[in-house]
Amino acid sequence: MPVPVLKQGSVLIASIQAALSDRDLVELRDDLADRVGRHRSRGVVIDVTALDVLDSFATRTIRSIAYTAKLRGAETVVVGIQPEVAFAMVQLGLSLDGIETALDLEEGMALLQAREAERVG
Amino acid sequence: MSDSVVVPIERETDIVCARQKGRALAAAAGFLSTDQTLLATAISEVARNIVSYAGKGTVTLQTVQEGGRRGLSIVASDNGPGIENVELAMRDGYSTGKSLGLGLPGAKRLMDSFALESVVGVGTKVTMTKWLR
Ligand SMILES: Nc1ncnc2c1ncn2[C@@H]1O[C@H](COP(=O)(O)OP(=O)(O)OP(=O)(O)O)[C@@H](O)[C@H]1O
Ligand SMILES: [Mg+2]
């Protein structure tokens, strides 16, 4: 099941579903890299609220999405990591070093707006 | 000993299936939601290793009882190439797959007991258990 991506102004919002397969994530990475260029997006929000597990593969791919988007000129914010998922990630030894995170979509959008204001202003 | 489920692991979509079955079984056994997530994450790691390194195998999930305590045992087994140096494979950051090298040592941290047996040319078996709190 492909990850739906929504365009809201200069931001792309990807809402990840619960039963995310490895292939869906890799396709999302390629799709986002392409769309960031096409829509000249300044920000990407990856919403993982519905995701019940963030394992090593998912974390590595989300990191690579963020780095790819960055090279294409867009900031990425990961939003909605559930407390239990965060706890499991810490025990597993995973981190999202160097990647912005926010509690929910609203905060993520606010963070991107603040970044954009900094950049322009 | 009851409620045993064998999940064949042959392609990457089976990883999601295994962790969903694991979560359901953990919930039925009375595990707290947090522990269900820890279990699902550990299952995801060992199942992915099967897909990545052995091609195919099985994940067997079973509720276990021992001396008055209850738990969930997970056995991931394959007839793949095996692991040459098991000690090295258990080290954080060691990967032959250009990955993070956190799957096995991480799964060990998520569970209460963890054993890795592997014979080169024969296969690999990970046995791990988490007990109800
Ligand atoms: N079922 C298996 N069969 C053969 N080799 C395996 C198997 N599972 C793990 N290995 C070997 O052990 C190494 C360490 O595994 P581990 O899961 O810890 O890290 P990884 O898979 O390389 O990276 P990550 O899980 O963080 O994405 C692997 O790189 C691989 O060489
Ligand atoms: Mg692994």
C-alpha cells in the first residue's frame, strides 16, 4: 500500500500507515525526492502517528528520506512517534540524529514555518 | 504450552504479518501495550534478518509457562548461510549488509532472554522470550 502524500503550500505531508512494508518506505523515499523538485517544496513532514513499530530498517530509511530531501532543498520533520515506539527505539539503540522531530502534525508544520521564516528573514 | 503460531517468512511483507501476529498473541496473553510494542519490534528485526540474509525461514510464536510465570517465546529459524562469527554478529554496529548492525543486539535488549545459534552452511536460529510483568 503506497504512502499517501499531500501537498499543503510549500510542504509535503506523508502519512505513514500501520502496515508499512519495506518496499512502501523505499518507494516513499523516491517519490518524495521527485516531488520536492517538482513542487519546489521547502519542507517535508513524515507523520508516523499510525505506525506501531519503528525498527532498524524503517529508521534507516526515514533518515535517508530526510537526507535526500535536504539535498533537494527541503527540511524534514518526523512527527507523531508514539511513546511506546520511542521507548522501543531507545532500547534497540536507534536514533534520528540530526533529524527534526515534533509531537504532532500541527507542531511539525509550525516548526517548518519557523525554519522558513529564519531562512527568508 | 499452547497457542503456537508458525509464520512463514519468504518475502518482506511477511515481516509485517509476523509482527502483527506477535502483537495479537502478546495482547491475548495479557502483555501491556508497551511490551507488545517491544515484542513486535524484536520480531520485526529477526524476521527481517531472515529475508535479508537467508531468503526464507519461519518465525514461531508461542505462549509459554514456566514456574508460575507466563511469557511469549519467539523462535526465528532458517536454513540460510549461517553466521561465521556469532559473537561479532551480536556486537552493536556490526553488519555485513551495510545496515546499522542493531537488529540482533537490539532484539536482545528488548527481550528477557535471547540465544543465537548458527552453523555456517546449515542455518540460524534465534530463540527469545519475554515474560509477563
Ligand atoms: N538469519 C541470518 N542468517 C545469516 N546471517 C545473519 C542472519 N541474521 C543476522 N546475520 C548476520 O549478522 C549480522 C548482524 O545482524 P543484525 O541484525 O544485528 O544487523 P544488520 O541486519 O546488519 O543491520 P540492522 O538489523 O541494524 O538493519 C548481519 O549483518 C548478518 O551478517
Ligand atoms: Mg538485521
